Amino acid sequence: MQLGINLGYWGAGMDADNLAVAKEADKLGYAVCWAAEAYGSDAATVLAWVASQTERIDVGSAIFQIPARQPAMTAMTAATLDSLSGGRFRLGLGVSGPQVSEGWYGVKFDKPLARTREYVEIVRKAMSRERLSYEGEHWTLPLPGGPGKPIKLTVHPQREHIPVYVAAIGPKNLEQTGEIADGALLIFPAAEHLEETALRHLRAGREKAGKTMEGFDVVPTLPLALGKDGAGDIDALADMFRPYTALYVGGMGSRKQNFYNQLARRMGYEKEAAEIQDKYLSGDKDGAAAAVPRSLIDSTTLLGSVDRIADRMRAYAEAGVTTLTLAPAGFTLEERLASLRAGTEALERAGLG
């Protein structure tokens, strides 16, 4: 199992620190550095900046939002980043959510599975440097009856095949991801529930495509907070992530379309997920955070000593994770760097390094 690092969103006041974290991860031998985008910083610019100041670590989008870009533009960006980084780019894609898609980009959030499938097909075709023509439900290239003609990408990517990842949560999306992608980006993954909530669906998609899980990258992201193993200490560490968990389970999306809330329910937190959402959507964010069970936080983060984190890493590796992406917590840069170093130490103690 390899380790990755997730820098989250740029522009949150920690930009210089984020670059220092990425450079330290590069020195420590982390496999990949991911950057996110929502409706603030874009991931492509961040990844170019990080790639220019690192040497070995891959850079990946987690994610480029599908409604934000035409697929041919994404192929151009991927090819450019792969070329500039010397073959170190990983393309992560996702449909975002209805509020961002329709409110920020003005793109109807409908038929996300079909839209994702077509998008990936077009991006791959463009990156292969075929002349681009496509007939689908959501995209037709070139447009019929006009002056457009099939065009070929002029940039040569560093590699013939740039790996494509899809951010997936729901069963149908996971199955399709197994079928069409090279890897899956997961969030709120509990090792104990990974088979039932993700892997069996990914495996079904791989089988549908006539493939096995061999070579498929299973990439969950987990916050990491270094501390001691006492109950009180773990409680304090878990409390750091209450607002984060409440935001996703309670407020990320609408009441009817919150994929994270549905995931928490599939993990056995039916009553708690409903309470968190009710309080969050009513404006009681503190109450929503207080309603998050410690067990939910503890099972979807890495908390405590290096040895405790090593035990959890071993559980994820045994469950089928191939790249474990860490989001190191800390109030200072030094605390974040200490968490980063603890990740590599824990991996070694787990016998996985």
C-alpha cells in the first residue's frame, strides 16, 4: 500500500504551508499529492505550481469537476500537466453536486452516471490523439450541420496512458467507476465497511468490463491527527473533525441528494445521519457537530499514536486499499509536518512500507 497526501482547497490561508507539506511529502517518498476544487481555487493551477517545485511525487486532481469543463478542455489540461510534470499527473474526475453544478456552473445536474461515462470516453479519446468525433446523449462532436471538423490534440502527453480516477460514493457510481476508470477516489471510508460499501461494487464493475481488481487503484482519503491513545485523548482528537464530518453528512448537498449522508446510513448510522442533517439544514451547525458519533469519526480517520495509526493502516490494506491518502491535521505547519512524518513511520511499523 502506498501513501498519498491531500492538500484540500487552496486559498484557505495555508498556501505557503501547503507547498511546504507537498515538498516534504515528496522527500518522504509519498506516491501522490492531490488537490481539490469546489468554487474557489481551481485544482489545475495548484497542481502545476506543486509539480514545478517537487521532483518525484505524482500530482493528481481530486477532483476536476465535470460540469466546470468541456471534456476536450480537460484532455488538454491533463496532457499539458503530464508533459510539464514529466509524466507525474493523475486525472481525477467527479460530477460535484447539484448545488455547485447548477448554482455555480449553470449545468443541470441530471443523469450523472451517463454524463460521467461519456466524459471519460471523450477525454480518453482526445488524450489518445485520435481525431475527435463522438456521438452521445450529452455531447456530440463535432456539432452537426456546422463548420466544425474532427480535430486532433496537438500536445503529446508524456505517457500513452494517463490514469483516470473517478470520485464515487453510491453503489451505481462505484460499479461504473470499476468498469470505466483506473482508480476510485473514496471519502469517509471505514475499513470495517469497505467491502460492503465500496469494493463489492467496484469489483462488479471490473467484472462487467472483463477485468479483475489487479492494477485498479483504491484510494480513500483520511484525515490524520497525531496524539496519544487514551480515551480522553482520542475524544479530543475526534472533536477536531466534528465540524468536517457534520458538513459532509449534514450539509453537503440537498436533503434529497446528499451522497455522504446516504453513505453514513449504509454504514449503520441511519438515525444519527438523519439527526445530523436535520440540525445542519436548520442552521444548528454546532448541534449537528455534537450529534456526530465518535465511532463514525474514529472509523473514518486516523487518530492517536503512531502504533494505533499503524494498526488502522494495516486494516485498510487488508480491506483492499492500494493508495491511502492522508490529510494531516494540525494548527501549525510543524504539527502538519509531524503528522506527515508519522504517516510514513506508521506505514513502516505496519509492515507495509
